[in-house]
Amino acid sequence: MGFGYHLPAVSGIIDLFLCGALGVNVTSMNEAAETKVCPHCAETIKAAAKVCPNCRFWQKRWSWHNPYVAVILSILALFTVCVPFAILLDQTLGSKTKFATYRDDIMVVSSQLSHRISEGNTMNTVIGTLTNRSEVAWKEVAVETEFFDKSGKQIDAITVRADDYHGPVILPHGEVVFKIEGRAARPEADYENYKVRVRWAKDVDAWP
Ligand SMILES: [Zn+2]
């Protein structure tokens, strides 16, 4: 309070007001500018002291240097960063949960199995059409196929690998064609029946 030296009366009033607001007792009007009583340990200390030399109590609570203020601000900053991140994470991971609720709305309309020989290997090829009865657009629609023999035993499958899969996008109330292929584990004659299933799909808005 630089101007206080020129206007002692005004300074005294300001000190009284400030100290009163901070709950600090003023011992006398003359000493008010130089000393104060620490509200924590009741020792008389210098008025300018930010930290009580006796008990280390912070005289001004809302100081940038006050470690307690720093801790509170750090927690607030952490929440500011964490909350949007948590929302993003929920949207990303939650897309699978969302698919689970719409699972029955993505249906295989038609499909066809064929076999071909490629470089000495028999390949099972399934092509077909999917329909989306939901209001949600889906991406990376993953289709799997199971194969059965005459006795109904599962003999082979075309599965999708989650790590490098880029399936088609299917719009609300839209249709999309798909083609999946896998090397046959059995001779062609063993393939009596097959079942096509949508394994998963991601909400188009989901990240990534
Ligand atoms: Zn103290």
C-alpha cells in the first residue's frame, strides 16, 4: 500500500477493513501496518508475511504460491481434462454396446456360397446383401460365416480379424453388398450348409 504512507488515516481504514475481512485482529491502529496476529496460532507476526513464520499458516488463502491452492487447481485442471476424455472413451468403447442393442436390425437379406480354386487351394466365397432397419448409420460392418456338414456339425468358418478390418458402411434403412472369402479347411463336398452373421458394426460417429 504505497499511498498509505501519505494518507495514514485512509491506510488505517483500509487495513482495518482488510484485516476484518480476513478475520485478523488489529492490535492497535499504529501497529496495524507493521504487525498482525496470525489467525492460526495467535502469534503476532509481520503484516506483510504471506506465511506465518511460527506455524507456516498461509495468511492469504487465494495465493498462487499457496500449495493448497495449487493442489485444488491441479485437481480442477485434471477434471477439466479427464471429463471430455472420459466422454470420448465412453463413445468409443460404448459403440459396441450400442451395436448390441441394434444387433437384430442389421440383417442378412440374401447370401450365396461358392467355391473356387486359387493356387491349388479351395476358397469358400460368400457374397450377399445386408439391410439396416435402424435409424443409425453403421461402419465396419463385420460379417462372419459358419459352415456345417451333412450331420449339422460345424466344420469351418470365415472369421473377421478385429485389428485390420475395414468393412462397408451401411446407411439408415439402407442396403449394402458384402463379399467374404476364406481358405477351405475341408473338401468342397463336405460343405452342406452355412450361416452368415453380422459379428459387429460401429456407429459411424464413433471414434476411430
Ligand atoms: Zn501462525
